[in-house]
Amino acid sequence: MLYKEYSKTLADKYGEKVYKLPVNLDVTCPNRDGTVGLGGCAYCGSCGAGYESLSNALSAKEQLKLNMEYIGPKYNAKKFIAYFQNFSNTYMPPEDFRAAVMQARMENIVGIDVSTRPDCIAPEYLDILKETGLDICIELGLQTVNYRTLQSINRGHSLAEFIDAVLLVKSYGFEVCAHVILDFPQDDMDDVIECAKILSALKINTVKLHSLYIVKGTQFEKMYDDGSLKLLSAENYVERCTAFLRHLSPDISIARIIGRAPEKDTRIANFGMSWWKIKDMILEKMEAENIRQGDMCNYLGGSAVRKFL
């Protein structure tokens, strides 16, 4: 096994393949409305990450029902996770959050995934999720551990807020998934490796990796056009991805090693190549060089005194 696949982790846990059903709520982010900033993250488009979501004019229950009716027969699927995906899904009054997530308590739904920001995690929201009685995973956008990069991309939070959120979520017994962009031009290989080490030390459950897209209508599109933002190469992404995986704990599941986005929403994604081609390049390198997830995860648990133990 080259790396620990999230789909297999779910299948082992629930006894069969589990499918995610996206839910699109009418929410925004605190770095868009002026609470911590304006304009949103420099790479994030007007629709957030919900490229394939249904309209948020539909209730959460209606979206889940429609998606289940489509995905169920198509894939013979019987178990599902309600995925509150777009923007920051805990950035709303707790009573509104309760009304939304309680709609996920439907037959055949075994869990809830909530995508949000580290600075949008508070006990009041986690208490509500506990009440659902379902398995819970909180997906947190980290993107990079380099605090200067976090500032330059207008994330509106630092690494400290991410660590704080992870510790709080873990105290509830919930799982955590971290989102990471591996090829910010401001970052170097040391940042990539340090990111893997921090996620391993925090015992993150799952990681989603993707390359840097140029999404239409973003600050990064303006910078790309004026030449102030230079994208790295596909080969560089492959190098960073394999280094990240080598230093990442083998206990952490990988939900994706490369993402994808619709052509209509992006100027360039995945270096103008198909996502599966990038994935093949990563797997081919791992096979050729006998690279495995975690084969360099040797830095935890008192590594300096290991010779005495």
C-alpha cells in the first residue's frame, strides 16, 4: 500500500463503501464580511468550494434527499455521510446551525462532515453536533503552516488557531480532516515537511491535498495576470506531495492527493493537466523509488533518546 486511502478506511469502518452527499448552506466566511477581513482567501472564488453542490435555496434535507436518490441507485450505495461543504459552515448563529445539521438525521446517513475554518470552532457548535448521535468529522482549512503565507493569502488566522481548533474538536471525540495546498510559491520544501510533521503530531485523522488553482474572479487571478504570481510546475507538486506523504504518519488517511475543479470556474487548475495524470505521476514516483506514506515519520515519541530505550 503506497498510502492509506480514506475510501478504504470508511469501508473498513462501516462494512461497505460510503458516499458523501454535499450540502450547500447559505453561509459566508469571517474573512469575507469584515469580521476578520474582506475579500476572502486570495485563491477562493465566489462559490467557495461547492462546485458540484445543489442550490442553497433548497433545505439541507431536500439536498440530501435529492443527492441520495441520484447516488444511491447509480452506485448501489446504502450508507452516506452528509457533507456540509461550502464556505464556513459553523459561521452562523448556533440555533441556525442546529436547524441545519439536525436535518441530516435521516435513514442511511451514518455521519456528518462539517467544513469550516479554525477560527469558527466553538463548544456551542460541537455540543450541537454531539446531539445528532452520528459520527462527526470537522474539516478544517489549514492550507499551510507558514504563517507568513497565511497572512499573504488573507486567511485571517494563524497556525495557532488551527492547533487550538484541533485540540477542541478532538476533546469531543470527533475526527478532524485538514485541507492543505502543497504548492504555494511562497512556501518551500521545509514548509511542506513541517506541515506533515505538525499534522502527525496532532493526530489528524484525514488529509485532503490539492494544488494551487487560479480561480476566476480572485485576487490570485489578478496577480497571475500581472505576473506577480508564478505557479510552480507539476513536477514540483509531485516532489512536494511525495515528501509530504513520506513524513506523514501512516495512521492518517488520505482523502485525496490531488483535487479537481471545473474548467468554467478556473483559469488554470492542476497545471493544465487532467487530475488523474497528476495522480499517476505521484504513484509512479512512489513505486519507482519505493516510497511509502510514513516511511520518514521517525521524529515523534522522543526520537533523540530512542537509542537508550
